[in-house]
Amino acid sequence: MKISDLPDTIPVFPLPGALLLPRGKLPLHIFEPRYLAMIEDAMKTPSRLIGMIQPYDAPGKAGKLHSIGCAGRLTAFNETDDGRYMITLSGMSRFRVTEEVEGFAPYRRCRVSWAGFDRDLGPVERDPEFARDVFMNALCRYFDDQGLKTDWDQLGDAEDELLINSLSMLCPFAPEDKQALLEAPSLSTRRETLMTLIEYALRGGDDEVMQ
């Protein structure tokens, strides 16, 4: 898929703390009627795109959305006996919201720009300055500290992009920190942001909060 193939308007799913990145996979459990309708409508479109986006969580910003999100293509769909949907979104490209579109749909829709995110639709990214041993040591301490478990052999064998993006999506960071990971302009800067968040957590959050 090329940028020229992407639609100008997409449905958006504002979900705090849920991060989707290009070439990542995000499983979702859909049960609210408005989002069930969103999935059904998206399935009827050629692109089957849904934009994941973080809502602001701050006084005076209730209902407002961050300007940058990531669109995913609906690539897996299962319906449960009681009418819920289990879906998977495959990350395609980040986008910038230009305006919210008013209409009769029960869910939110936005007009978006894909400009500046050409890399998202390109080949898998590399991180040539990635000091994997140092990173994995900090990650092991972080997982112990957080009581998290993983398959370390599989994690150690993962390619740079898969490792960094999967951890960015799965680690229990605050929504604003997830947004910082999303907006990182390259894989290297995302890895640097991820390492900063891990070190901050290991210090017990006694340093100044990331801006």
C-alpha cells in the first residue's frame, strides 16, 4: 500500500494507553455498540483502516484527541456467541489529524494527513547504534521490578524493530509516555525514549517526569 492509496478520512478509536505502531499487531476486544458499528463499517471499505489515537487525560482537555495516531488495517476478525468482536489491527502508518468530521456515525471520524510518515510504509527499520546487551540488561531488571514475564530466548532473537516496537506497545507505560513512543521520528529515537522510560521506572520515578 502507498500513501496515495490511503483515505483522507478514517474512523478513530480513542483508547487510553493502547499503542499501535507501523508493522505492529494490536489485538482488541470490541463490545461497545458504537465501536461494533465502527468495525462493521470499516469492514465494508477497501482499506479496512481504523485509526488508534490517544485521548488527552488532563484538566480542561476532556474529549480532545492527540494530533498524531496510527492507522491499522483490520486483518483478523472473530465474533463471539454474545455479539462481541475479537479483532487484530496491523499497523500501517501514522497520521496527523487535520480536523474532526461531524456526521451521523455513532463513532468519531477524522480527516487526516499522512504527510511526513513515508517511512512507515517502507521496509523494516534498523537501529545501527543499538547496544543490545546494555538494553537487554536494563529490560531484564525492569521486567523483574514490574513482575512481568516473557520468553527471553524469543525476545533476544527478535529483529531490532520488532523488539523495540513490541516492547513500546506492550510495556505498562502511562498514556502520555506511549504517545511519546508513537511520535518518535525514527526507530533509534524510539529506542532512546524506551530506554529513558525503563530507567525512569527503575529509579522509582524519582526523577522529573518526561515532557
